[in-house]
Amino acid sequence: MQFENSLPDTYTPEFHDNRAVLQMPHNTLGKTGLKVSKLSFGASSLGNVFRSTNESESIEVVREALRQGINYIDVAPWYGHGLAEKVLGKALDGIPRTAYYIATKVGRYQPEVDNMFDFSAERTLRSVDESLQRMGLDFVDVIQVHDMEFAPSLDIIINETLPALQKVQQSGKARFIGITGYPLGNFRTVLERSTVKIDTVLTYCRACIHDNGLQEYIPFFQENDCDISKLAMAYTLGFPGIHTTLFSTASLGNLRKNLACANTQLSHKEEDVLKEVIKRYIDPLPVHHWEGVEVDEYKRQLQGVPDEHTFKLG
């Protein structure tokens, strides 16, 4: 895929690092026309999703990411159950609204299994207003349905959620509409049946080389000075047909490492190690995904059925 390297519409001279923005490749996102950075920022980490974080550092991470050329941020009410959007709002305070694009979601909310999902039209409309208030914004660039596979039926997504988002779009509270989830087949179904124009599709862990089996190879990486996260990021960024890749962190060190991945190529040694990892540990795997596992567990919890492999959703 050819990435564009001219300045995007979000470039703001008084805020951005000119050199960094020019160095960051860009591409047009879906059917939006938005020229987004090759590397984008997933704000789930701001909601303590992965670990307890320091709010001051989280705020600085967002601001530094934007200064260094990232112009697309993805968040959701689900991340920290509103916390991520609140912290993000603090981070964006004082930054020109023209300096970034932002996407949030509807449909997934509380940790309690009975209150986790609600794709109804009424809740969808209320959710958008709540998100805007938490972030201190008048509008978002993309509003998305969060994890469609957890709806009782895709009919609800098609007949209730998306038409509600169309109303949100018509009101000026969102510019574009997107859908998200893990099972790829759902995207085809919704895209073919929806009467509402869908501008973006977001899925996760579908263009990467991560699997628990890679843990066995960590000593090799340490002995040969190769960073496994760098190899995984490089593989993903080189995957054809992907307009932008989301990552999430509340660490300045990790932010800068990922920015470096977007702007540099792997060494010959790193390329050889990546090929060896794929050959020895990825290719032999009978299954490369966990499609259906989380949905099945959610349904078991709804029914109150115990399972020896029970895990925490999200």
C-alpha cells in the first residue's frame, strides 16, 4: 500500500512538530476522506484497562502522540467504564480541535454481565451525549458500534443501532459511522444488509503475529537483542490493505518506541528473526484466533452457568 506523506488537514503549525508530521505516513480512512496517520492511538489504556496508570503521564502521552504526528484517536465508554473518555478529555483540553480526529463507540458499557451491552436506539442516543460530555467535545469524527457480535441478533444492529447513529450523524454530533467487532463474517452481513451508510470497519488482532506460544521464544530475542513487540508492530504496519493501526499505551517510553516503528524499517537481522518466529511458532498453530470464545463465555455468564475456564470479559 502506498502511504501519502504530505501534510494532513489536521496539521496545526502552532501545535505540531512539523518534522514529525511530515515523517509520519498517512492514508485515507475507509470512506471518510479523512487522512489519518499510519499509526493511531487507542485510548483504552487511559481507563486502567491493562494496569493502573498515572493520570498525569496518560495526559502527556496523548499530547506527545499528537505532537509527534498521530492524528487519529479511538476510545469507547467501555474502556474504564467512562474513565478513558474523561482522561482523554483532560488531555485534549487546550489542543486545537482541528489538530486531531477522534472516534468513540456505543453498545458496550458496564462490567456487570447484565449491564454490559445495550444496542437499543434509546441507549445509543444517550451514550453519544454522555461521551461528548465526558470528553468536552461538540462532536466526534467517527461514531462506531462496539463489538457487534455480542448483540442478541445482528438485526438489532441493522434496525436499531445504526439508524440511531444516522440520527446522531444528522444532528452534527458525529461525522461518520463505523462498525467494530472480532468475527469477520459479521462485517459482510451488516454491510450487505444495512440501509445506513457505513464508512469504517474496525477489527482487532487480525493483522498481527501475537500468540502465547511466542513466550517460548523470548529468551532467543533477549540473547540476540531483538524486541518482540517491535517485530509484531512492524509486521502489522506492513500488512497490505490496512489504513491505520491502533495501539494503546499510557507509557511515554512505549509511545516513543511505537512511533519509531512507524518511521523506521527492520534491520536485516530483525527481518530474519521475524521470519523464523513465524515459521517455527505461528505457521504450525492449528488456530490463529479466538473467535467465538469470548461470546460463548458471555452467554454462559448471562445464563449463570459455571465453567472451569471462566475468565473476565474485557
